[in-house]
Amino acid sequence: MESFTCLVKKEGNQYASLCVELDIASCGKTKEEAVEGLKNGIETYLEYMISEGRKDEIYRPVPMKELDEIWSKR
């Protein structure tokens, strides 16, 4: 089983979640909803890429500059 780096941040009245290695995001009213949505998004993305024979294109990390901008906002 693969493991990925996922970040969760409260933004206003909701939570945002981001998978750093795959540049996939989700959100939810609770931290649990944001994480569950991210898990579903990752699973769907991986299934699609594998079914299309694109395993070598799966990883598409968030650029560090964008990551810093997104997650350092207050």
C-alpha cells in the first residue's frame, strides 16, 4: 500500500486537505470529512491512471512555491 503526505488546514468554517505528491485536494465541514474526501479523490485518481496505463505519470507534486503560498496564508 502506498503512503502519501497529506496536509489538513482549517480555513474559515471548513477544512482543506491536500495530497502533496499528487496535487489532489478536498474540503469538508470537519477535518474527518476533508480527509475522507481526499482519500476518495486519491483512490479515484490512482484507479484511473492505472487503468489508462499511465503509472509513470501518477506523481505530480505540488510545486514548493505554491505549497508555501497556499499553506502559509492566515
